[in-house]
Amino acid sequence: MNFQEGAYIYINKPYRMSSFGALAHIRYVLSKRLHVKRVKMGHAGTLDPLATGVLVLCTGKATKQIEALQLHSKEYTATLQLGATTPSYDLEHEVDATYPTAHITRELIEQTLPRFVGDIMQRPPLFSACKVGGDRAYELARKGSDHQLAEKPVHIDEIEIIDFDPEKMQLQIRVGCGKGTYIRSLARDIGEALGSGAHLTALCRTRVGDVRLEDCLTFDEFPAWLEEKLNIND
């Protein structure tokens, strides 16, 4: 495996780390091991800091494939807390409103989820990396701006209920979707469609194209994997 020429590295991104932070760590370890100043590297699809899971890293000439890789379908598992919302639609911010949940049943959820399957319009989160003019949306939001982002078309292949706890009002789902889908926004919209509110309490990207979570390396596993690949080349 020639990392300078071009290779793919599949990482299970840690919780509370940005995708760029994960890339920077792997690039540092790789560059140090190869005794070079800086290996060219990019990633194919950002994950929120509070999300974990599949992060595809590309080195060298493989970075030219990033745009194509971003078009691949993706799969997530998500846990939604029903009955409450946050400004970021996840745990990055505190709850800002609560809603009734006594009417929510598994049957209602099963009836509601299909309306989000297929080609739908979705409004990205205010706290996101979307560009507004020349600024990132989250930068404006942190300055107190209450601007609204425009809706955009996204495609959702399927939504499956993994588990529903009616006492805690927690819903776990599996989502197969296309490029640009915000699972945080999906959580918000599902909450509204249920006549309540919702936000994410956990999110894991389990697949990007043919790359699955079980194919990915943790930070702790990466050094040994790297040595093995370099020894094979030797």
C-alpha cells in the first residue's frame, strides 16, 4: 500500500471529535511513520463531532476520488429523544422546548416514518457547515443570528425502527440515504410529524458505499495496522 501515491484508510471516528480532527490525527501518525513532513489527505463526507462511525480517508492521488465517494449511499443508526428539541437538533446544545408525548405509540411512528422515504425536501440545521454567503451557518448561529437555511432535495432509501421505548420516549432507527442528508434534521422533522418534538442523542454512520463499520479502524488499532501494511510493502 503506497500512501504517498494514493490509498484509502477507513476510520471509526471517535465521539466528540471533528472529522478534520480525526483526519489530522491519522495524518500526523502516518506522516511521522513515513518520515515525511505532511502526507496529502482528505476525507469523503463530514461527520458531526457528536457522531461516530465510518470516515473514509483518502491519501495522495486517491483524494481525486473524494467527490465521487461522497455520492455513495450511506447508512446510519440514530437514537431520537422524543418530546424535546434543542437548537442544534442534538446534544451539542441544551433543551430549548418540551412537547407532549402521551399520544405517541409505536403504531403512530410506523404510520409516520414512510412519509420521509423517497425524494423529500429538507432544511439543514442552523448549526451546520452549510455556507451562507461566505460564512458557515454554525458561525453565524453562534453569533446569535436566527437566519433560516433554504430547503434542499435529499433522498432517503429506507427508515427502519430498531427499537422504541415508550417509557423513556426514545426511538432508535436505521436510515439508508443519499448525499447531503442531515439525520439531525430528519430527527427534528420526525418529531414535528409526530405532533411533538425530537432531537438526536446518538448517531453512528455504519456504512459508506461498500465500506461498513466493521471494516474501520479505531485510533488505537491504526498504528499496528499501518505497520502491517508497510511491512507487506517491504
